[in-house]
Amino acid sequence: MFSFQDVIGQEEAKEKLLLEVHEDRIPHAQLFCGPAGSGKLSLALAYARYICCTNRTDKDACGVCPSCVKWDKLVHPDVHFMFPIIKSAKAKKEVCDDYIAAWRQLLVGGTYFDLSHWMNEMGAENGQPIIYAKESDEIARKLSLKSSEGGYKITLIWLPEKMHETCANKLLKLLEEPPAKTLFLLVSEAPEMLLPTIVSRTQRFNVPRITEADISQALQQRYGIQEQESNAIAHMSNGNFIKALEAIHLNEDKKQFFDMFVNLMRMAYQRRVRNMKEWSEQAADMGREKQKNFLEYCQRMTRENFIYNLHRPEMNYMTPQEQGFATRFAPFVNERNVAGIMHELSEAQIHIEQNVNARMVFFDFALKMIVLLKPVS
């Protein structure tokens, strides 16, 4: 667990990280970047564990030394985590340590997850997950203490782009003048949203998409999926192992998104305005993060259905259920309306970000779909 052998594929990335340790040229701050589901977090965790291990091999942590035993439970005293949270005044939860039990539980269950999975683990329905300003003070305090194990003190920051501006500025000072034997590992999916000064003080480590062959092999070996099915899932996932896992473990959010997308398109085509109003109220009742994820899902489905018309299956990345719907729906997404649909989805996303009334946003989008899906007479 949390070892290089647990990372799906990414052999070249592993070799680079191992070489840094072997040659004793470990940067004090690294920025792991790459698309969702590529294994950035898995690599950063394996790298941190390898650095901490007191009896490491050439290729991985030993798994049995005192450091590795603590890593198995994520209780190493010199390893600290920062991640987005939702403040809860009622439960008196204000910093990451208040959520550390839930964070450990999620990681122990598997290191391939995204923000929506973490939101569910926190039990957070509404609100924007943020790394609050107070967190930088917490980390500064922890790093001021002497190393318990006599080695590096490591801070892993998951989704640093979610840092409050005050937190980011205080972190910048730590990066500029880091305490001795301190490492910062930032794992980001949107590095362009970070302060340029933070990016300039880190060594960027780009993580590519996982190859289809590596995903297929992992599905066969770890989950017992038959080769033909694993190959199909690997292609559909497009280098994203989170998508591959969701394909074999029915994800409730994705199932809900699919059902809502299908229902909206059918109601818009049939011009069932009253039902569409009820649909918009259902969408408005979801938390803001879930609403944004749903709109991203709608954009993906719009693109996939448009591409489906080209009859190039190697260019499509849909589940069998989504493909089944596309056989009937794809002809209605064409050169005439695809740009308009994508524009309206983007506008809806912007309005949700700006806290515009969600019922108005979703009902307005639903009504516009009536016009956009209307066949040319």
C-alpha cells in the first residue's frame, strides 16, 4: 500500500523519482501535474514513502521497517497532509486535521479518486471545498518541530489550487525559506490556477495519461475482469483510472448524471415544459460541486454523441450504457447545434460558479435545449 508497485503503469515516472533519491538530489518542492486519474497522488505517496523508508530497495520501500509500518496506517509523525475541506461550525471542523480520519480512510481504500469522492467521504453536500488560511499556520507550526524520525519532514498538498489566497501567500514564504530537511509535494490538476510565484519555486513533474495496456492489465490482475471487457473499459477511460474504476463499480453520482442527462434530452425533444421545471428543481437540490460535475458530464456526453456520428469507435470514450443511448440520440447532436449546446453548458457553469440561483440556471438551460434540439424543417 502506498508503494511504487501499487501505481498503475507510469514506469518512466517511477524511474525518474527513484533516480532522484538514489542520486541524493531530492528537490525541496515538487509540483506533480497531470490529467485526472493518471496516478499523480499515487506517485507522490509512493515517492514520500520511499524517502521515509529506512531499508529501501532499489525499486521500492521495504514495507516492513518502522517507517513503512506507520505509513500503512498513514500515521507517520513526519508526514503531514493538506487538502480541501468544508468548514463546519456545528461540528467545529476548521482545519485538515479535523478531517484526517476520513482522509486516511479514503486513501486506505484506494488512491485513485477525485474531489467528488472526497466530498462524499466528508459528507459535504454544499459549499466550496477550500484549503483555508488557518491551514498554513498549522503547517508552519508542525514544520517548526524537530523531525520525530530524524529524516525528512514531508508535507503533501492535494489540489493546492484550492488554497485560499492568504494560505497560498503564507505557503510561498515557507517555499522561499523552507526549514531544514523539509519537502513539499504539491499534487495539482490545475497548476495554472496556482500563484505563479509558487509554481516558480517548485520543480514541475508532469504525469501523463496511463496507457490503455496498463489499465487493461491492472483491471485483469486486480479485479479479475476478462480481457475483452478490460480492453473495452481501458479504451473508454482514456488514460483515467478513476473512470475505469467507475465503470466496474457502479458510481451513484455518474448513474444519476446519466439518468438526468437522458431525461432532460427526452423532455426537451418532447417539449414537456412542466416536467423540465421539475427536473431543474431536482438539479438545483444538488450541492454546488455536484452541479458543476453534472454540467461537465453533460459537456462530455455532448462531445461524445457528436463524435459518435463520425462512426469512428476508436475516438469514442463511453460506457456501454452511454453508447446504447448514443445510438438513438447522437443524430440530434450535429454541426447545426453542437456549438450552441456547449456554449449554453459553459454559461450555466459560469453562473453556478457565480452563485446565480440554480433553479433559474438549470430551467433556463433546459428551455434552450428545446430550441437547440428542434430538427430543421
